[in-house]
Amino acid sequence: MTVYDLPAVNATLNGISAVLLVIGYVLIRKRRIAQHRRVMLAAFATSTLFLICYVIYHANVGSRPFTGQ
């Protein structure tokens, strides 16, 4: 794995975080507090991993301009 693989990892981590947040919302609406807490901690962990990967990528690659239309 190289630093250029990190955007795909970032997208995956963001997707997982989004799904976990939706699951957490459903759980809290159903008053399942313990499960909600675990899912929210998992969402926080994946978001933290995303931030770490994002910073590593941009520290190594820098700013990349959009070359499309």
C-alpha cells in the first residue's frame, strides 16, 4: 500500500462512519442505549482513522487541483 491508495481508504472509512451514524440514530430512537453507545464509539474510531489517513495523505502529496471540467 502506498500513500496514493489512501483516498480509497478515506472514502471507505467515511462510508463506514456514515452507516454507523445511521445505525446509531435508529438504535437511539428504539431506546437501545448500550448498543447505541457501542456503535457511536465505532463511528468515532472510524472517523479518527479517516482523519489520520487524510492528514498523512495531504502531508505527503499536498494540494491536488481538480483537472476536470
